[in-house]
Amino acid sequence: MSELITGQKRTARCAEFTEEMVGQKVCAMGWVQARRDMGKIIFVDLRDRTGIIQVVIDEQFVPGDFEKASKIHNEYVLSIEGDLVLRQPEKVNPKLATGKLEIVASSVRILSESDVLPFQIEEANMVSDQTRLKYRYLDLRSAYMQRNLKLKSDIACITRNFFHDEGFLEIETPILTKSTPEGARDYLVPSRVNNGMFYALPQSPQIFKQILMLSGYDRYIQIARCFRDEDLRADRQPEFTQIDMELSFVDEEDIMSINERYLQKVFKEIKGIDIKVPFMRMPYSEAMNRFGSDKPDLRFGMELTDLSEIFAGCDFKVFADAIKNGGSVRTITVPGAANYTRKQIDELIEFVKIYKAKGLASFAIENGEYKSNILRFMTEEQIQKVIEKTGAKEGDLVLFVADKNDIVFAALGALRCEMAKRLNLINKDEYKFLWVVDFPMFEWDEENNRCKAVHHPFTAPKDEDLSFMEERPLDVRAKAYDIILNGTELGGGSIRIHSREIQNRVFNLLGFTDEQAQERFGFLLDAFKYGVPPHGGLAYGFDRLIMLILGLESIRDTIAFPKDKSATCQMTEAPNIVEEKQLKELGIKIADKGEN
């Protein structure tokens, strides 16, 4: 039984009715959130994306529609005409924006019926993720998801207005582009017209926004869709949105300053919080040494301490060998955790093994006594030096990792955050921003026995490091910067190379021959012949920004139609098979999994 809305127009959305409108004839449309049958009076909570308005369906006012109204169930779609009135004082609902109001119906139309729901809309975030994603169209009706997506829309509007006022032009870049296999895997799209050829979906608009700079557009902004074929996690999806920008005739400070003002505006308008600028700057090397991470959470302490000098040449082989082989022995001091049991320590050992650490040593001071699983290997002098250097006191637990530096940093950096969560040391209402700067330009790729770019091959090296780029490439620092919030990377960027000579030196260090560089990036290199301004940029993970502002656990709750952990859309069942005819048109044959 579906009726038409011919002749009816909404007066307002459900939560947009105000006391100034009392006494008017109004029309509201939406879904039935709840229905209460009191005999000759039926109360309906009518809902749309703005909220709820109560509707009173009284048999004496709608005798022709009352029998129909008695059959209404949750999620029926209704059109209600009637008088907007004030509720009786004792019936006011302070939890609703329209809690003082109700509509006394004079007409009820059922625009659409609903089957029995797989879950109640108001309980959507309590069901399994798989169920939520399968019935995403129902999950999206929840106040929780509608709040998230409205806020995302609001921030997109703030973003466009802010950057427009700063002189940026919003310009679209291609979705179908060329594969440049550096970094994450590309999603490939076969071309029917050019048989055997493939497009790639963009991992970012990087090359195009650089070309826009050398084309003279000066300041570019785009809320851009990007795609990466990589393993998923709570803050990662195969398709996602970036706030992407590029600027000409700027240095790092210019870009940082603009983006600090942008974040300041977002947090003021959305959260009502005054963010202080400028943000702290911290070199990459300092972040790693103090926090074991290039995206440190500054809301709590437990910084790393290097004890390599104390244990160099000691009797404990694990420590001595790590130091001898160029690694280190480092610790974190956990306040008030000296009472951790053997079982709890064993759990922490298993935790650090996730980060390739071979084990975890512990040292605690409890009731004036020392407890340690390596106490027999430590001299009294070493014990006192450990206490002095770590600042450990009564009731504290010191946790050691000894290995190669990258493993020590990864294990202790993650353990530091894990212990802060376990001990409830994190103030979730605090926002700590940080710029991490002076990243290494290159890192060593053991698999391919060559250097690879830490960011991407278009990042400019620091001017003062150019002279030793070929002799000591791993010591070269980049003009790169990441914006960190509460231990999560919000975005990153760099000043780009605008000298063809420096770009060629970088390509050579990355193992590209001139022919390979021309094959992959020829159109950019050719464009560089015709006058390139100094330029740089930055890109935010837009979905991740929303996740952090709202304090969500998963990025999926900021995206209308996300994928699950296997990169599958539960609702549409994509990806899926296609017809043989389509494959033939593309010149594609599906090989068996066992074929090479």
C-alpha cells in the first residue's frame, strides 16, 4: 500500500520545526522510528537525517486514516499533514531538539512499507560489522552514521571555502592514468580500445598537480579520490579521499603555516576548540630516538631511553650481541606497573614479537626490591645506572628491547602506546599536533639491493645535503614533513624537485636508467624543460581526519560505502565475476590460480 505525495510539500525536515512555527499547518515526511499505540491515539516518532518530530494520530481528527495508521510499523515512510502545537509541559522531551513540539495529524499517507528489519536502526552500531556492511543502506539511517557523514560534508565545505579564500583553485585530475609502480600496488584497468594496455587508478594526483604548478596555476586544491591495492586495517581502505594541494614559489614554512591555519579553523568550527599555532616541529631522528615512531603520540610520556653504553660488552649475550652488531638496547619506563605478573609480562613478550623483536626483558622496583628476568646478568653498578638513566622509581616497570635499531624502535614505539592504553594514560579530549620534519631521503631496499625513496622520487633533498648525495645517500635528509595528531599521521608532503639535474641524480640513486626514467615519467621530465617554479604540497587523509575528530575506532564509519577487510563490498558483492563476452572484448583470459 504505497501512496503518492501529489499536492504535498514538506514544510521542513523533522528536526527543523521551531516554536515560531507553532499554530501553522505543516507537512513532515520521513521514516517511522517508533510507534506507540494507545488505543484511539497513536504516537509516531518520525525521523529523517536531521532528527525526530513526534506525531499524534488521533482517531477523532483522522477518522478516514486511522485504520491505515494502526498498521504502521518501524521504517514505514510517511507523509504527515497537520497542526504544529506545543506539547503539554509534563510531556516535553528534553533529549530531542523538537522535544517541546508535536504534529497533530490531519492526514496520514503511507508512501512506502518496510519488511521486518534484520536489526533495529537505533541499535545498528551494536550488530556485527559484517551485518552492518551487508545492510549498509539501513546502517546509514542510524543517527551515528548520519552524524558522521554530515560532519564530513561540513568539513568539506569548510575546506573548500578556506582554500578558496587563500587563493587556491579547485581543479580535477584524471582517474584513469598511467601505472608508475613505485610504492603501493596499483589498481589496473584494462583498455578495450588499446588492447593489451592498462590504465591505473591514481594512488594520488602527485604528477598531475606538479604539472599544474609548471603550467602556472600557482595554488591547486582538490578533494580527490585515490586508490591503493594494499592490505587493509582500521585506518586504511582501498579507495579513499585526500585533501590534496600544491603551491608554487613556497618553502616548507609557507605550507606549514597555511595548513596550521586550516586545521585551526576546522577544529574551531567543528569542535569549538582553539588550537594553538604554530605547531611543534620535531626532526625525524629525534622522534625515533624519543618515541620509537615517526608519528609519536605526545599526550603521554614513557619516552625511550638508550642504555647501550651501560650494557656494551656485558655478560648478557643478547644485549652485548645487539650492540656489537650495530643495534641498541633501549627501554621504556611504565609508571605503576611493577606489579605486573609473569603472565602479563609473557603477553607483552608476544606483543613485541609482532614487530620482529626476539624478546622482552623487564626490571621492576616493588616494595624496595628488584624484580627482573635478567637480574642474574646485571651487576649492582648496572642496576644503579639503569635506575638513574631511566628515572625508574618505586612501583615502576622498565621494559627492554635489544636488536637492530629499526626493530627496537618499532617494538618499543608500539609497546609504549599499548601500555598507555592499558593503564588509561591517554586523555582522549586532548589534541596534540606535531610536524615531523627532516625525514631521510632514502632507505635501503635489501630485496633489490638499492636505495628506495622514503616518500616518492620527486621529493627534494635538503640543500645542505646535496654535496654528499652519491657518497652517503642514507644520510641525505628530505624537504619532507608529516602532520601528526595524537599518534596518527593526518597528512604528509614535501617540497618537490624542480631541477632536472637533481631529479636525474635521484633517479640514478633509485636504480632507474635514463631509459626507465623516461619510460615511467617522461611526460613530467619533458615538461620540466619548459620552466618549472619551486613548488611543494601536502595531502591529508580526509577520512582519517574525520575519524580522529570524532574519536572513531575505524575509518569505515566515515565512509558511506566502505569495503571490508578483504576489500569486498558486502552490500553489492563487489568484486565479482564478469561475462565472458566482456573479457573477450578486453583480450583477457582468466588463468587458474595454479598457473604461472
